[in-house]
Amino acid sequence: MSAQGSPYASGPHPPHQEHRSKGANPLRRTSDRIECWVARFLMLAFALGLPMASLGVGLTAYESAMRSAHAQAAERHAVAARLTSNADEAQDAEYVQQRARVRWTDKNGKERTGATLVKAGTREGATVRIWVDRDGAITSPPMTVHNATAMGWTVGGGTAVAVAAGLFAARAGTRLALDRRRYARWEAEWDLVEPHWSARFRQ
């Protein structure tokens, strides 16, 4: 057998081998490449965007809550009040609060009355601490640093969940759209091929 006719003889490769990129898959469709690049982009957004978004939103919520805490601390102050009625008993009195009437003296020396939440089972005449605003009306305690921190973590965590859900929804939506396109192309190609296959069986 001559070297000229040998399959191992040196010579130029076939054109389809010259132009095929290394590692290229001839069965890979354009939609497959689009899906791959979208998946890479979403993974990058998940790795970088999710922590940045959750941290940024969480810090913003924490700073906003701290400003509210400082403003409330400046507008509200605690005073000692005395119950003028009994707080109803409850099965789990340690954790349940009941509304009861109280009396206290404001900063101008004027005696005032109102209703506030106290521990269930507290008896008339007991001294409790209440919070009042600048007008002397009973209000809720001012926000604390712990409350602001908890709000920051809650909002940041909620943002992380929302971003992750959005990215997964985008991934699923992209795949659904591409699958519909693939099915449509397969159906169109089958419409062209099916008559030739049917003709073989009719012969």
C-alpha cells in the first residue's frame, strides 16, 4: 500500500476540521448558546448583586430606623404612673398584657389619666412606667438600637430572598421561552421531513 493512498498520509485537513473551533459541539444550537450565556450572567448577578443589594438595602433601613429612634428618644420620656384599676388576669400572665387605667403627674405638675398596656394581673395601686410625648399623651416606647438592628437584618434578608427569587424566575422564564422556540423549530422541521418518511412506507 503506497503512502499516497494511506489514510495517515500528510496533507491538508478537510475544510470542516480547519474552521471548527477547539471543543466546539456541532450539535449545539444558537438557543443553547443563548441559554448558557444567560445562565452565566444570572450566576454572576447572584454571586455579586445579591449580597450587594441585601447589604445596601439593609444598611439603609438600619440608618433610617436609627434616625427614627433618635427622633423618638428626643420627643418621648418615661414617667411613673399608678394604676387606678385592676388589669384582668390571664392564663399566661407573664407574657400577656392587658389595658388598664393609670394616673400620673406631668412635668407641669398637672395630674393626668389615661389607659396603657400593663402585665396581666397587675393590681390597682401598683406603680408602672409609661411613655408620654411632648403633649403629655401616652405613647409607645421609643425605638431602640436593638429594634433598628433587627429591622436592618429583616429588610436585608427580605431583599436577598426577593433578588434570589427574581433571578430564578428570570432563569426559568428564559428557559421556557427558548424551549418554546425549540419546539416550534422542531415542529417546522418535522413538517418538512414527515412526508418523506410517510412516502417510504407507502411504496
